Amino acid sequence: RLKEVAGQWTTWNSGDPKAWWMASVAALELDEYENLEFCLLQIPDHDSNYLVAQVELANLQWTALNKPRNALETSQRVLELDSRVPEAHARIISFY
């Protein structure tokens, strides 16, 4: 049901970050990782939780999606936003 409501919300108001957060929660609960990635990519950079979305996106790309090149780019973007995120440093170091 959450997926259905979130889908309607994102269709009705695709610019609302809260709608995409709800959709991402639904995708996570259903193990729909490609959809989760899509939802996290919709969080706009002006949203107060953008950094959190990017950290979660990088983690998803490094692990469940196995997209290391995308994950590397996302991790680098995280560090540009906040150089104090230890997960991003660790992932980049382990990549090289």
C-alpha cells in the first residue's frame, strides 16, 4: 500500500522531496533496489536531507546494485558536500 500511495504522491507532486523519501522507503521495504536508486536520485540538492540521500545512494550503489563507477561518483559528490563523511572516504580508498 505504501508503494501505491508514494507512487500517486510522486505523480501528483514530483517536486516534493518528501514524496520521493516515502517512495524510497517503499522501494527499500520491497527490496526494489533499482527503484530505490531512482527515488534517491530524485531528491533535489536544495533539500535539507540531500546529503543523507547521497550517502544512502552511494551505499546502495556499492553494495546491492554493484555499480562501482556510479558509486565512486556519488561518493565523491558526498565528499564535495561534506568532507567529514567517513563512509565515503572508506569506500573510495577501498576502490583504489
